[in-house]
Amino acid sequence: MKRTSWMRGMMMVGMLLIAGLVQPASQAQAERPLNLMPWPSSVQAGNGDLHIDASFSVALSGHTEPRLDDAVRRFLRHLSRETGIPSFAKAGASSKATLAIHTDHASKDIQEPGEEESYVLEVTSDGAKLTAPTPLGTLHGLQTFLQLVEAGPNGFDAPVIAIQDQPRFPWRGLMIDVSRHFIPLEVLKRNIDGMEAVKMNVFHWHLSENQGFRIESKKFRKLHEMGSDGMFYTQDDARDLIAYAKQRGIRVVPELDMPGHSTAWFVGYPELASGPGPYGIERKWGIFDPAMDPTNEKLYKFLDELIGEMAKLFPDHYFHIGGDEVNGKQWDANPKIQEFRKAYNPKNNDALQAYFSQRVQKLVTKHGKAVVGWDEVFIPGVPKDIVIQSWRGQASLAQAASQGYRGILSNGYYLDLGWSTARHYAVDPMGGAAANLTPEQQKLILGGESCMWSEYVSAENIDSRIWPRNAAIAERLWSPQSVTDPASMYARMHAISARLELLELTHQKYYRPMLQRIAGPSTPEEFAALRTLADVVEPVKDYAREQLAPAEPTSATPLNRVVDAVPLESDTARRFAELVDKYVAASCHDAGTDARLRSQLTLWRDNDARLEPLTQRSFLVKEVAQTSQDLAALGSSGLAALDFIAKGGGAPDSWRAEQTAAIQQTQKPKAQLLLMPATAVQKLVDAAAAGGSCVGTK
């Protein structure tokens, strides 16, 4: 199709764009910070501003559809929230509108990976123009415009700017596991709103697990009636969410995990399993023995009907079959399965799973879908339209691509592991082995998905485990590969985090109520002391929480402790570490930074005494009493280090050894928490021992 309207839009901004130029955030923000996330492909800042007041209006031209009308209504509603201006108008003609939007043609009725998502946004002091080939680009451009609007000296403004933007990868997803802990529909919807704000386009809905089968089946009712504790989504719920996501340019990919992770299936249908049972919904976490019987022909008839039912419910072209972490113990213990292996020669359990996967893939294809599966489904001979979701890493992803298979990366994007945002941000689908692929092979890497596994989340705290860190992963999947500066990322993510709260996400506002419950009745000073401690601790990383649990966790374990309340990344500790690095870089001679460090360290040193009354009254606060004492010790060590630096001459080696040993003790996990300022305080101790010159302490 000739895109004449699109080309006219490109020509309008041609004088303002530097063709092919990608400006890193650090350059484009040199004069005026732009809190855009994801960072666009090309940004050219101008001079002046577009004033935003009650006369602001929007008009559509070119292709129109109800989704675009709805997008404009939502845009104006969000703009009203951001500015506090009660209402805006929708103009009838583009020539009279403050923001004129032109969409060239429709998107596909059922959204697919690789559809056109680009847009061009031009803002002048007289008005703004948003031009896009499809509604998907228009939706993205509206989000960018919202991020441009900020309070200025004379009111709310958007800067004069020209943006040409398109995604780097076509698959930019968020997976939410709703099976280990059930997540209500309204929580999923507000997270989809967050996805739209950062231009993600795939919601991966993990609907079945050992702990629950969460989607209604009208053909096999015992799946959800007996396998969910009554917590499941009706098919009407699913249709509602699918429609909600489509309005925001987001595909919904369902996952029914098989042949493992399937205990909840067997509660109502034990005949599908490889062992005799009986079965109950699993309450613990981990990898369990039950698995489907790949030699049972009745299983494939069952799956044929179930997949057919779900294929009609979920319109997306892709259907996720899981396929991960089958330990094979039930298969080894089943004489019938062993006889099958002898007769048909699947050499081992991997080959047996390959046999199962091939059978299921044919069923999925029969019902008009393409398979997505975890690494384990990548087996010789699988159809080329399969998509491999890699939890193993870039090497596995590259291996699939080298053989002609498409893939998406999730390794490095597991939000539940509690990594720093910078660590997630450094992971790239094209990194590692993928960087050595040919250009044609690299095209097979579709993008990636962040993953929120739900062992330790509830409706109360799940937003805080996803946001705002997920915005950085969204940027990695959208923005040019050259956009990698962590300092810029953190600054922009802080601004985006506040905007996400306006979408009714609770990643900030959940914090105080959870701490208040932990504290119980308390004075303002006591609660402030708890907040001071909570602000500098993080949950232990990776899978250490289960290893360090006071009792084996289950789905019934309350998520009401300090470890459940605190964010997964401490902004306070990160900023303190940045301040220490600044101080060390200045050879410990920056008086202003010294004063700020002393103020923070003094607060920490004295905090334990303020918190102590609460430790006597609340068992949840008492659990972190030792961590509170450790924070006080860090404060004392840091202040002593600053005193030695101020005197010059260097601290004694014996003092340094004593402080280092004490700091190492504070770094040991307690109550499944890590005290994050310890490493930065150690830098101050090392600087003091170096005589205040800070040589070798960076």
C-alpha cells in the first residue's frame, strides 16, 4: 500500500529531524531534561514550549475507528490527571485542534508481531501533530506526548520537539503468573495500563500451575471447579481483559503449562496423570513429581478439546504450552510408560517429552494457533512457526535462531528475583551469543518478556514487584541498543514512576499501609524509625528466600512481613552509594557531600533507639530488630570513617580490620533481608585507612 498520508507527515517534520540520528538520553537532555521512557529512536529538541491549558483540544483525521476515539478519551482523562485541569475538548477539525492526529490505515483485526508501530510527533509553540501509519503507532505517540507534559514557570507545557520513533523489537511482553497466587482482574487491568504507558505490547497470562487452574472451561468444569479453590477467571472475564488489552494495543497470550506444573489439573482429572494419585492442589513451591502421561491416548483427546475451546476464547495467533521443568520421576515409576519407551524407543525422558510436545504442537496447529513454549520444547523437527521463550539465556536463544527458529528472551528479566533495575537494564536479547548471529538470524529474535512469578506476591504488593523496574525492561526492548546509561535510566524511571501512579497502579502507595500494619499503633517518631529502616533494606535475591525461610512457605503463608512490604530495590541506599562514590571521586575533600553523608549516617546511627519501643510491641517489627542494630552500627562506622578522613593521616590498620569484620556481619541476611548501605560504608572505611586521599577506594 502507498502511504501518501504517512509520507506527508514525515515531510512536515523533516526539517527538524536529523535523518537516521539516534541521540542518547545524556546528549538530548543536556539543556532540558526529557523524562521519556522508553527513549525514542530519534529526538530533536527545539526552542520554546506548547502551553497546555483548558483550551487544549484533540482531533482525528485519516483512518478512524472506535479504538482511536477511546484512546483520545483516555488520553484527555490522563492529561487532566497530570495537570489537574478539570476537562479538555475534542475538536471537530484538525485545523482547529491543539493536537492533530492523523492515522493512515487500520491495523490487523487480530494483532500480530511485526505490525507497523511507528509514529512521528512534532510539537511547536502553536500546536502539535501526531502522524502514524496505524492505530498502534498512534497509541504509542499519545503516551509519548503525555510524558512530555510537565509543570513550567508559567503553567503546564510540552517542549518544542520532533520525535521519530519505532520499536527495536516486535515482541515486548510482561508475563504474570496468576496461579501460585490468584491476582484479581482489576489488578491485571491496571498493570495493562502500565504496559501501555511504556509501550509494551504482549500480556502473557500464565493460567495454570500446580497451585491452581485459573480459567473456566465449559467442557471440563472440574479443572477450575476443583483445581482453583474457587479463584478463577470466567470466560467472560477473559473476553473482558482481551478487549481491554486490545484497546491499548496489547496482545493477550494464554499459557496452559504441560506436561509438568500440572497438579491442579489432576485434582478433577486424575486419569490424565502418570501416577495413581490421589491429587490435591499443591500448597508449596518448587518442582513436583506429577506430570501428564504422554502415552495415554485419552490425554490427547482431552487436550484436543480443551485447546480447541481455549483457541476460540483467545484470539491471538499464539498459544503457550509451557513445557518446562519435568523431573520425570512419575514416568520412571510407571511400568506402562517404561514399556512404551521400549516399544517406541524414546531413549530417555527428554525424548519422551519431545514426543509429547510434538503431539501437542500438532493439536495447537490444528486449531489455528502457533506454539510458544519454554526452552524445553525446542526439539529436533519442531515446526518453524514455534516461538521459543528462553529462561536459560542468550546462548539458548541464539542456538534456536541459528537453526531458523524464532525466540524471545526472559532470562535476565525475572522481576521476582529482586535484581537491581540496572542489572535488568544491562541484559539485551542481542547480547552474548546472540551478538554473533548473522543479520538474518538476528531477525528471528523477536524481543523479550519480563516475568512476574507469584510465590511471594499478592494483590496488595504485586505492583511494587513489577513497577517501576519493568519500565527499564520496556525501554531495553523498545529503544535503540545504544541507549544504555544507567544514570539517565534511573532519573527518567523516577519521573515515570510518579506518572504510573496516576494510572492507579499502587507500586508507591501500597508501602505506607503495609508498614502501618506492621507497626500497629505507633507514634509518628516510631513509625518514621520503621520507615527509615525499611527504606534501606531489600529482600534477599534470586531463590534465597525459600532457603532462608523460618518455616517452609506455602500459598497460605501470610505476606505481611517487612520482607513483603519493602521495595525490591532501595532508592535510598542507591543514592547513598552514589553520594559516597562522588565523595571518593573528589578525594574526600567535598565539604558539601561530607555534610550530607554525616546527616544520613547520623540518622541511621540513632534510628535503633527510636525504633526499639516498637520492637517490644510488634512481633513483625521484632523480627527486624537485629537488622536495626546493624544499621546503627553502619552509621557509627561511617561517621568514624569521616572523622578519620577529616583528621588526615589515615586510620590504624587494626581499626580498619575491626570495622570490616563488623560490616561483613551486617551483610549477612537476617529476616530474609539485605542491609544495602553496607558496601558503601565499607568504601568510607577504606578511604579512612588510606589517609583521606581515597586512593584505590573507588
